Amino acid sequence: MEGRLSYLSVNLDSVAVMRETRRLSEPDPAQAAVLAELAGADGIAIQLRRDRRYVRDRDLYLLKGIAKSKLTLEMPPVEETIAKALEVKPWMVTFLADHADTSTPLSPIDFKTASVDFGQIADRLRGVGVNVGFFVAPDADDIRGAAKAGAAAVLIDCSGYTEARTLAEAQAELDRVDQAARAASKADLSVHCGRGINYRNVSPLVELGYVDEFVIGYAICARGMLTGFDRAVREMASLVHVEASRLE
């Protein structure tokens, strides 16, 4: 696996969450997408919820027109969001398990209990040129389920690894991700990893050598608030100081 290059998709949900705390028009996920791509992002990802709590339909249209790289929608497999994906036509749709209680975070799909005909849904999306992926636990059965449903990619849930409290637990969870990534690669699926990945824990995942793409959002937004905070304060100070000097 030497020489394999991993790509980065930046998830912009945290930008939308911050905007919705004040219900204003900024920060704008579309503007963040432009900055992310200029900084080297290979793709943009955003989660479309049934309740539109954070990401708005307007965001989808703007991102589709603005993003120069790959646009991925993470969403539940319900007809409303499927119809929106068929209209917007992102590069990829990654399906997550749906919950009647919209306050419950979207979770990996369990193909053993799912009542949805994912194969039929995948056919509809592929018919308009949209790739299909599934958010799955690091489990061989779920990898096989995604392949059987016609997936082009799997997004492996790395939260067990990223939330581990001990080195032994982290290593065990990393091994699970490694085995799942190998199984997905053997099934000719593009291997994506996400959930809780940050600047401290990403390197061991990269070193596995089987991950094609990382989907990371919160850690980047959190780091950006600090590394970019100095510039933001300086720009505001320069405006305030100029206006104040005019009163002297």
C-alpha cells in the first residue's frame, strides 16, 4: 500500500450549526466551502436532516453551484431527502440510519435490520449520475451489506477509536477499522473514514494505508476559530480604530 494518497473532504455542518445559534445569515457554509477548497480540500460534505435544523435547502443549491470539488450529501434514506438529492445531483450521497426522533444523531446503517430497499434507491441515484455510499460500523457484515446494495463507497464510523479512553481500547478499535477498511477495499469499495477524527488521532488512520478519503469537520472548524481568530480580531480592530480616529 506504499504511496497510496488519501483525500480530504471537509464537513461544514459545524458552520451551519454556528449560524443557527443566532438564526442569522452567517457564517455561510458556501463561503466556508470556498475557503476550504482554496486551502486544499478535495471535497465538501454536508448533512441534510429531515428537519433542516442546520443545513437549509438554499445551502445545497449554493454549494452545488460554488463547489469546484466533490460535493457529498450525508442524509437519511427517506423520500424527501432522496428527492432533493435527485434534484441537486451532488457527486455522492452517503446514507445514514434514520430515526423517528430527530434529536437522535444519525447513526450507521445496520443492513441486518434495515427495512429500506437500498438497492432500489441506489439505482435511482446512479441513474442521474450520483454515486452512493453508506455510513457503516467497522463490521464485515455491514461492509458486505453495503456492497450488495450497490455502494460505490463506505464511510466507516471511527467513533469507537476516536472516543477511546485508553491506549489498549484505541488500538483495539483501530484494528477494527483496519479490518473493515481491508474488507471494503477487497470489495472494490472506496474507503472513507469519519466521526471524531482530529489533528491528534488522524495519523494512525492514515498509516493503515487503506483509507481513500477522510471526512472531517468539527476539528477543522474548531482549529480555524483559534488559528484564524487573530486575523479576525485584527481586521475588526482596524475598522474600529479607523472610525474612532475620525472623531479625534
